[in-house]
Amino acid sequence: MRRPLPLRSHFLALLLLLLPAAAFAHHGPPGAPSGKPPGPAADSPAFTTVPELRAGFDLLYEQKFTAARDAFSQWASAHPDQPFGETAIAASYLFEELYRQNVLTSEFFLDEKRFLRGIDGQPDAETMKQFRAAVARARQLSSSRQKNDPNDGEALFALTLTAGMESDASTILEKKHLDGLKHMKEANKYGKQLLAEYPDTDDAYVALGIANYVIGSLNGGERFALWFGGIHGDKKLGMEQVTKTTESGRYLQPFAKITLALAARREKQPTLATKLLLELKEQYPNSTLFAAEYAKAASAHKGD
């Protein structure tokens, strides 16, 4: 019996972190009309910029993980029927572990062997325990909302994110590839449903774009195997889709920028990489990650 293809790419893992569900659907141009409602209500946290949540994500991008979690926890307590708060808490734990494992650096993306292998060692057990607990709470809240409306935007967004994050945790951190595949398929299902109902969810395009980029970067044999499963990739299209989130994403815009910057470095586009990393460095002057990555990109550009 043929064994499933391992999901080992770090870019794919980061895709799974944030919105992988859209990953393997071959959508048309971003923003294409669909005849669907433009989106949820004006106060919907997953589809509008909530200042408290944005502030929490800003702390996350500055690697202030505890402070970010506190902000998300306060918002979640004040909005007990909204799954996005618990989803954000889960993301804070996963981001922290990815940072601790040095996944969010150019060394992982530019070294082909590390790009494909996965982390060395094991993730922190307590961090993963807290991550799983937050995911479970987000799923429970989402299920409650779907009892009234199966297409509830908040539920679909949270379920997409949580399934994707679980896939990430299983593959990149725990190396449980079969579990990762199961969660990926689940995320794909929710993501397709999400984008069918709410096509203007610009944060979703970072996932769609990374998936296209990663799959387009695989060797011919791997791409051929994925093709039989209906999974296609295109590096150029992927970078264009990530660009959509860098321009109009609500919470994931900085993540899209560093993703696009690292892809640009792989593709020998130093001007784009340096520009994006400089923007991140200036936007988050307290982030050691963005400062370090900008310095490396600028040095490499100068040497070209």
C-alpha cells in the first residue's frame, strides 16, 4: 500500500498555521464577484479590524507572546460567544513555539535540506498542551454557532484556522504526518466554504498564495504525486496572491510580508525582499526577528 506523501515543507507548515484551508482550491483572481453577500455584520471580529485584537497581533509580531495572549484572553472573556478570541490565543502559542524553534527565519527557508526536513528535537510539551486547549475551546464555540447557521462566518473562519494550526502542529512540530493530513483536509473543506460565502476575506489569500508557491517549488515527482490528488501549484501566482494580503490584510498583513520577503529571497528578488523587511522593521522596531531578517537581506543585497 502506498504511504501518504509526508508534509515536511516549512513554507507549507507556515501556510497551515494561518489559513491553509483555501490552500488547494484553484480560485480565480482575488476579489472576483460571486453574487454572495459581501461579508458578515459590521462588528464581526474575523472580518473587520477590531482595535483590541489588532493590538494583540501587533504584540505577537513583536514576539511579546505573553502580552499578546493577555490581550486576546481579555477580549475572549468579554466576547464569550466569539471563537476568534480563542483562535487568536491558540495562534499565540503556536507562533511562540515556531519562534522558539527558529522556524520563522531565512535560515530555514534558504537551506533546502532544512526547508524539507522539519524541526530538530521536540516542541515544548506545556506550550502544546495550552495550544490544544485553546483550539478545543474555539472549536466548541464554532460548533455552537453553526447550530443556528452552518455558514456562520465567524465559525467558518475559526474552524479553518484551528484545523490549519492543528495540521501545522502535527507536521512541523510533532512530525505526525498522517494527523497533519487529516487536519489539512478538514481545513480545506472549511476554507472552501468560507471563501464561497465571503470572497473578500483578504487575509485568506496569504494561505492560498503560500500553498501555490510551496507546491510550485516542489520537484517534478512530488508535484506529479500531488497532481493526482487535485493539488496544483504555481510559484508566480502564489507570490501574487500573498501580495494581496500584504496590501489589504487585516490581521495577517505582517505575516504575509515576511512570507513574501522570504519567498523573494529564494527567487533572487533582493529588492522586493529588502523593501518588505524594511517596512516590517520600521513598523515593529521592537521586533528582533524583523530587524535580524532585514539585516541579513540587506547584507545579501549589498553583496550582489
